Amino acid sequence: MDIDIGIDAGNRKAIADGLSRVLADTYTLYLKTHNFHWNVTGPMFNTLHLMFEDQYTELATAVDEIAERIRALGHPAPGSYSQYGRLSSIKEEEGVPAANDMLRQLVEGQETIVRTAREVFPLAEEAGDEPTADLLTQRMQVHEKAAWMMRSMLE
């Protein structure tokens, strides 16, 4: 059945492609944050362990919301590691860095998602796609706040 939501097919495809990059960044940051939650050590263990858990839980919810928006636009949501590897701007961490390095990497990841969302936002705005614009605005707020809080711990 054709989709008739007031956004033409070309714009829906461009927005879905952009959201796929946001999804890949979000999933990659989720995985990295969960890894750091499991492997953090040091004097700030309890604080970071709990903070990372809060963050990966929030990211897991976000992944679902982003993927569902892609589907509502009529496109398949990427869902494999290989797709995320191609689409994400966030680098994976295979080692176990020190706690402060974990924080730095997660700040960078949070900021990367903000930048990706900002790149996609004009596509949604120009197409009159308010639900996607709202989703991206909410994601930027969440990631900017998380980055600020972690940067504060590094000062």
C-alpha cells in the first residue's frame, strides 16, 4: 500500500537514510557504553558503572524509536553489525581503556550523534516532517546533556 503522509517518496528516502546514520551511531554508542559499564575499574567504579548503565538503557530505548521512525517513513531500518559499521561515525573500542579515557570516548560519541542529527535535521525541516524533527531535537538534547555531564567529570 502506498504511503500518503504528506512527504514525497524522495524526501522520505533521504530522511530515512539520514536517520539510518543516527541509528548506527546510537547503536554503536550503546554497545561501547555497555562495554565500558562491564569493564570500568578504578576509584570512580560505582559512579561510572551506574552512569553507564543509565546511558546504555536510554540509548537502547532511542534505538527502537529511531528504527520505528525509519519504518514509519516506509524504509527498512538497518539492523546488522556490518551495516552499522558502514553507517556509523563512531569508532568501536576493542580494548579496555582507563576510566578517564572511557569518559573521553563517550563524550566524543555523544557529540558525534549530535553532529549527525544536526546534519539530518534540515532534511526533515524542509520536508515538513515534524515527527522526525522532534525526534532529532530530543536526541540532540539528550546527547548534549550527557556530553556536558561527562566533560564535567573530566575537569
